[in-house]
Amino acid sequence: MKTTTSAQEMAEESPNDAADTLSMGDDEPPGSIATTRRFFASVSSENWGDWHWQFKNRITSVGELSRYLPLSSKQQAQLRLVSLKYPLAITPYYLSLIDLANPTDPVYAQAVPVAEELTMAGEGMEDPLAERVHTVVPGLVHRYPDRVLMVLTDICPMLCRHCTRKREWRTGAWTRNRTEIQDMLEYIRQHREVRDVIISGGDPLTLSTDRLEAVLAGIREIKHVEIIRFGTRCPVVLPQRIDSELCRMLSQYGPIWLNTHFNHPCEITPEAVHACDKLLRAGVPINNQAVLLKGVNDSLETQRALCHGLLCAKVRPYYLFQCDSVQGTEHFWTPVEKGIEIIEKLRGFTSGLAVPTYVIDLPHGGGKIPVGQNYILAQDGDGFLVRNYQGRLSHYTNPGVVYTACKEQVLA
């Protein structure tokens, strides 16, 4: 069975290492803390830089939120109604990124409940990716042949309003117990085709470093597992979690990759960049999986700035996801054509490294499919009619066809 854990217990699970001096670098990015503490000026730098403090002091009620944001009585009433179905949780750090002067602020849109989560509901599904159908033992999803997904907890530092697992928010704060984790490991052990294990949640980095190490050690005992990946938004919403203790531990269990979730360039703060740098120095490469969100990042200019900012932070723009068809996220949905248009206008006009793959994660567990403009317009006997990123048409001779034809002529 699942183990229910309070936020207080989660935050106090591992010791405060703010004063630690370790080889992975300082836990506090120099000269940047004050830039994002606008609502919390009285909080000490020591507390602000401590992920346990950030987690314990998450804003989790509309009443708390109204102390920082100008919410009318009508808004507060609406948000209380929404939060009965879809709760809220925002770290002080991420709340402080909100620009109150911007009526369409992208941080606000991702963090603060809105009435549309209830009023527009109808087209979305609770579990669009059919994770329940593909759950082979509690907490372990086996959808692709060589990969499994370990869901260790439903607890997150922040409840992102576009979350794929929004259905889990109503089940209480839980983590998988040791017996459940052993059952997951035994399944992986018995299925030699599994070479890639993705650890997710919730956010798995809400667990203590000791708990995470126990899981990693168990996976690394299974010889046919080649790589381990983490899915976490901590570098974005709780960069303080990427401390020296965590990085030192991760460095012992590689190859480990980390997929994170920057959606807007304003999230690439000095704190976030510092957290990514610490992971990279620990030997953990980082990919970004952005989600295309209406009103947040559905423009060429925003996506280009995001991808350029990620590369400067040494983070690879990996995927741009079409927003999943999740109930309560309908107000974020964009036409697929918008994503194709953005990628087409990036391709050739910036570094190839800055162009993510635009994908749809198909409903009912159909898996990810890449979506893009077709650059091959027609095919003839020996090649293709193609167009380049500027729209210029040309003929490309198919080398394999020419080689085969030449070989046949010689043999004749």
C-alpha cells in the first residue's frame, strides 16, 4: 500500500546542508538570491536557499495566496471552488517570479488556479496516456518495450496547472513504500528487455536524498538496466533542491540523465542556471521537455528565447509537447498547427541544437509521435522534390537508387 506523508515530514526528512562545503560547488548562486525574493524580503538568505524551508512554506490555500497577489473577493471565491477539485501548491521561490505588472504573466498562468479549470472541463480525460492500463505493478508503468516508468510519489513542490497527472491531486500526499519499490525492482529484474528506467512522480526529488539513493542502488544491481532518467521540475520551481548532497549522490550511480520542464524564458533565472550547472558538474546531462501552452509560450519569439536561453544554460531543448488532453487543462490547449508553425520557423533560422522535436503523446497509450512540416514534397524515379527552410525547391537525387542502377548496368 502507499505511504501517506505530510509536507512537514517530507521537508524534514533529510538534514539541512546549507552550511555544507562540498566539491560540487556552493549551494547558493552568488549575488542572485535577492533578485527573486520580492514577496519575502524578511526571510533570511539561509532559509531562502534551503529547500526544506521552501517546501515547508509552500502556498497551499487561496487565503495565503491573497496575501501576496491582488485577488478580488470574486476571484478568491472562484479559486476556492477550483481548489476543492484541483488543489494549489506554489513554492515561495516560484511565486516570487510572478510579474504583477503583466496581466498575462506566464508564471502566474502555470501556478495559480483559474475558473476555466472547471468551466471548460468536458473534452479532457483523467488519464489520457492510459497509464493505469499499462501499470504492471503498483507504481510501475511499462508502455514502451525497453522502458519503464517508476512513479515514486504524487507530491510536488508546485502543482502545475497543466499537469498530466492532475488526477492524482485528489488522492492525498503519498509515497511508495519499500515493499512496493521492491515489487517494481523485481519486475524490472524479471524483464531483461528493460534497459531504461525513468523515475518520476509527482516529483521524485521531493524525497530525501537517502531514499532516492536506496532506489538507485536497487536499480543499479540489475545488470541489464543501462540508463536511469529522472523527470523533475525542481530546477525550475525549487532549484534549491539541487544541493551538493544530492549531486554527490547522483554522481555515484551514472549514467543518469535528467529531464526537466522549463516552459518560458523568464524561468531561466540565476538560481535555475546554477542548479543545472551543479547537475552537469556531477555528470548528469539535462534535457528540457517544454509543453506548448496557450497564452504562455505559443509564439515563435517566446519559444526561440526559451531554446536559446536553455542552450546558454547548457540544457538541451529535447521535446516540445503538445499539451496532453487532460481534464482541467483545456484552457491551455493550442491547435497542432501552431506547434508545427513554430518549429518550421525555428528550423534553419537558428542552431539545430536549439530546435526541439515537436511531439504528440497519443491518447489511450499510443505513445509519442513526432509532428512537423514535410520537406519532401514529391518522389520521382531517382529522387525527391524537396524544399529548404527558406521555401526554395530543388531536386535531390537518391544516392541509393543511383548506386543500384549503376551497379546493375555494370553487371549487365
